[in-house]
Amino acid sequence: MATTKKSTKAKIKTTKKPTAKTARAARATKQTASAKSVSAKAVKAPDRKTAAPRNRIRLLMQLNLIMAVLSVGLAVMAGLFMNQRSYQLFTGLLTRDELASKASTVFVPAIHSIYDIELRWAVVSIMVLSAILPLLFATRLRRRYQASLVNRVHLWRWIDMAVIGALMVETVALISGVQDLMTLKLVGGLVVVSGVLAWMAEKQNAAADASSGKGTYVLSIVTGALPWLLIGMYAVATPLYGMVRSSWFVYALYGTLLAGFVATAINLGNQLRAKGRMANYEVAERNYQLINILVRAAFAIILITGLIKG
């Protein structure tokens, strides 16, 4: 009887030991499987979060290259296919009226010619300048460009838009009849001031991390709209008093540049409010680039078509 009890106890012990081992092994396999799944999730999660920003930055670089290549191509086309139409630039002055100045000197307004500008070289210059900064952003200044996207303030974009915008508005004013050199420079200066104010509004908004810079934004819009009051006066006075209409491409340029100005103002306003997708600065930058590409390409194509060699 004693031997049977010992044998049964031994059997029980032997049956219990494998069960404990298998339980430990099962627990170990579960732990390793869960650890692998957690590590796999940890690896995959950053990829999902960073995939969209990387794709947007890649798109921005592609848009910069498109702007550079397109601008160079349009500069070549303007130099080859535009005719030699030129516009006279002059300055205003007062001079002595010889017939009326008998008893005393009588002054009358006069103009003095400074030089003639050939319009095709103005278009070539604008297009070449349009290619410089986008090409640098996509190559040598790529890291600085990406840093500006992180900081949500892009100074060089506003410099590019201010300078190129001023030159385009001056060109439109010139072909509308504004030929006084200093008046043209004042028109361009207002566009530059508008760009500086837009940059200040963006900077204030990024520093405050809230809907700041509204006052500066409004001043930017007002300053950018002032040149169009002068251009509008010439556009109305030409058919009203001159009894003649401007060429079709002049009116096409009015619509193109005004549409670009309004689109830029709306994009900046949405960016400052930072609602919806505009909370991502890369989306606002993409919109600015698309506006620049469309407006500058349309500007050059309209003038090339309107002043093509006969």
C-alpha cells in the first residue's frame, strides 16, 4: 500500500511539472508576441504622422522647380517672339512760357524724356528674376526654406512677391498711360510696402500663436489696392476723354493681376485665421506658389501673344 501511494504521488508530481513549464512558455510567447506588436506599432506610427508633411514638402520643392523652369522658358519666348514696341519714360517739370512771359515769367508744366523702354526686355527681366529664388529654394537654400516652413514665417517669399509684383504692376501702369518715371516708382513702392506689411502680419501671427496681425493685414490690403486706383483712373480716362480703347491685352492684364492680388489677400487672411486645412503652413505656402505660377505665367503669355512679331 505504501508503494502504491508513493507511485501515485510521483505520478501527480510528474504530471504537474510539465503543466507549469508549458504555462510559463505560453506566457513567454504571449509576452514576446505582444512586445513585437507594440514595437511594430511604434515603428509604423511615426511613418503615418510624417508621411503627409514629407509629401507636402516634396510637392513644394516640385512647385519651386516648375516656377523656375517655366520662368526661364517664358523669358526665352519673350525675347524671341515679342516685337520691339517701346514706351517713353519722362519726368515732369515747370518751364517758362515764352509767349506769355512778357511782363513777368509765366510757368507752364512740361515733360522731359529720359529714355525709351522696350517692353519685351522688361518681360524678360521679370521672368528671369522670377526664376532665381524658387531655384535657390529647391537647391542651395532648401534647408533654410524648410526652416521657414517650421517657423511659419517666410521672409524671402514676401521679398520675391513684393519685387516681382511691383515690376508687374509698373509694367501694367506703363502700358495704361502712366509714363512719368517717379509716378511709376511710387506705384511700385506701394506694392513693396504692401508685401512688407504682409510679412509683418505673418510674423506677428506666428509670434502670438493666435489670430494676431489683423491691423497690419488690413494696412497691407489698403496699400496694395492704392496703385489700382491710379491705374483705374487711366483705364477710365482713356475711352472717356481719349475716345479710344486700349488693346485687349491691357484689359487682360488688369484682370490677371487683380485676380492674383485678391487671391493672395484671401490666402493670407485664411492663414492668419488658421482654420481648417490652413492650420498647416505648408498648405498656405502651396497656395502662394500656385498663385505665383498662374499669375506670372499668364502675365508673360498675355504680353507675348499681344505683342507678337507680325
